[in-house]
Amino acid sequence: MSQYVKSLSTMCAIFLISGCIEKEKIEQIPDAENILFTTQGDLLVSGGKDIYQITTNTDEDGNISFSNTSVYDGKTCSFGGIAQSGDWAFSVCKEIYLKWQGFTLRLIQDTHLLAADLTKPNIEFIALDRNLDDDPMDDMAVPNGIGISPTGEIIIADTNFFAQSSVGRITLDYSTGFPEIAQFEPEWLDHTYGFQTPNGVKVDGNTLYVSDKNKVRRLYFDNSGEIPLEEFTNPNGNYVSNLPGDNVLYTGDIIVDDILPYCGGIAVTHFLTHKLVFQDALGEKYHTYPLSFFGPSALAIGQGQGFTGSDLMVTEKGIPLETSSTSGNRLSRVAMDFDLSDPLTCQAINELD
């Protein structure tokens, strides 16, 4: 092992095992949820009822500050995940309201898939189901995490803590120059894959990661972009299995919220126990102490304007639906002594004893 890697391994071990965390509040975000660094360099964060663009500002003395701007001007909506495909960012939210239908006051649940053109100077998320009377996505319990498949479809988790739920798939049509929903498959991956309450979604190459109750499931795409319920040789030439007894990558305590594939392992947020856990490629777990974060929801490695690979970004939701506390409701940064985007960091972590 090189001297660089030895030194880096020591720092990694100290940080992960001791649980010693020094964090900086970047911005107050009510009900802070998901994080997306776009390839254009923008930072987007979803809060409970909005999506925000975080902007870096530098004054004449070189001092850096941050501000946030709402990039959704629709009706009040509860937001889920954010993901990027090409020049488009997508998110999902659920609008709940009362409406008179004849002489009956009915509870309306309206799920929106939203899109924003990232090539425009001002980002704005627009609902794709406007003027759509019969939207099959409205039947989702809680539209939650989203990711983009290798063939361009949106993978979406439907979270239901009171009944068995599934992972859906949305096929888009870009023929008009603006994305439209061509097909929605609500039970694309169902209980036969082992799913109970899918939540967070991440796609890394030909691999799909989904948090599910206290687990993270890892599934593999085939050459056609499907996830067969069988053992097969994946596009990377590896013999893999998507069977429910084989697809559990991580098991933790109570509920796993968001996930971040990293260095052949997985980093997760445990919302209820207020901690982060990293499981390396060999299954060894490292964690921060409980209460290191207040209701951590999402993780991301810094990039773009004002951030670097040495920044671990974490949203702290706090108490659900309580949006004024300064303990949660924030986007935080943990400044690392090493670059998480550097392949040498992965080498060091994978050589930890």
C-alpha cells in the first residue's frame, strides 16, 4: 500500500469509526429532502413543499455565502426525489386537496411528474400532467425516490408503510421537444422481487439500488434495460441474480431513507436513528454516532459551483412536517480531508483493515 493510501486510510477510519462530525449549515430548507448536482453545475434540493436552487455568492473580499430560490411555482405539493436525464431534471410530488363534485366534498390526490429544462437560464419545474383528467400516477400512495434507467426511463418508488408497495417505471416521449409520459407501469418491480416499502432509488451504470424498509436491494439491468427475476449474465459480463434471496445488499436498523452507491459499497441515511452508515464492498460497516445528524434524509458528494469532492452534502429533515426548527430543515456540509470523487480514496477505503 502506498504512503498516500496508508495516510488516507487512517483519516477515513478516524472519520467513519469515531463518528466525529463537524458540519456546516449551508442553507435553511424547510423539510429538507433530496439533493441533485446537475451536470450543468446547478445544485437542486427538494424541501417538503418546494424545490430550491442553491446559489453560491462571492463578495469583493472573497467571502462565500449561499442563497436559495424556489424553482417551482405550482400549487402546494409534497415532493419526492430528483434526477437528471440529459438536459432535463425530473421530480415528483403529490398534491392533496378538497374539491366539491356535485354535492359531495371529495379528497383529491393528484400526483405530478415535473420536468425542468436545464439549458434555460432560469430553471423552472413544470407538471407534465396539466389538463390530464385521467392520470394513472394519481393512484400512487406516496411517490418517492426516482432514478434514470440505462435506457432513459424514470424508475420511481411508491412508498406505502401500511400496505405492500412497488417500484414503477415511466417511459417518456420527447418528440414534441418537451417530455411527455408515454407509458406508466406502476408495478414494474413488485413483491416477487422482495419489495415491501420501497423508498430511495439510485441507478449506477447497469445497477439499480432501492432502499426498502431496513434494507437496500441491489438489482441488475440486462442488455435491454429490463430487470429479469432470475440469475443471468449482466452487460458487464458478471453472473448475477435478482432473486429476492440474493438482491439484499444491506440490512440496517428500522428505516433506510436515502442511498448513495460508493466505491463498490453503499452509504445510507438512517432517518429515525439520526446517523449515516457506510458499508464497504466487503460488507464491513462504518457509522457516525446516533444523533450526529437530525433526521438525515439524503446524501451527495459535492461538485459544481462552490463545492468540491471533499464536501459530503447531507439534508437534515428534522421532525417531519415541522418546518421552522433550525436543528433540522437544513442542507449541511461535512468538509472532508480527502476528495471523495478521487479513485485513490476508493482504493484507500477498500484497503481499510
